[in-house]
Amino acid sequence: DRVHELGRLVSELPLANYTLLRALTAHLIRIVQKASTNKMTLRNIGIVFSPSLGIPVGVFSLLMVEFEYIFWVNDSGAPEP
């Protein structure tokens, strides 16, 4: 239910805000994927960016973990309409 509601709220953002949030989140996911090199785990990314963006850590983590669902991404990683 939380993921569905977060997806609904994100989809209601103005296009510019939605695009920026999607691009930032996608970039941060790529950083987390290289955590063995840069030591930036999902937890560390949340600690740094959650306060800066004014998003609670739990919601921010959910945004990153459920990226494909929230931003409607298909199997190839492209956004769905």
C-alpha cells in the first residue's frame, strides 16, 4: 500500500519536478550499485540526501528500492507512459 501511494503521489508532481526526482534517484541507484568501491550504501545515501531533500529516510529508501514501480520503468529501464 505504501509503495502504491508513493507512486501515486510521485505521478502527481509537475513534469519538471518528476523528471528531476527520477533522474536524481536513478543516479543515486547507480552510486549504490558501486558501493563496494565508493562505500555509499543505500543507508549512507539516505543519511546524506534525505535531510537535504526534506524526505524522511524511510520514504527515501522506499523511493530508491521500488524505483521501477514508482517511476513505471519497463524491463529495458525506459520509462513507461
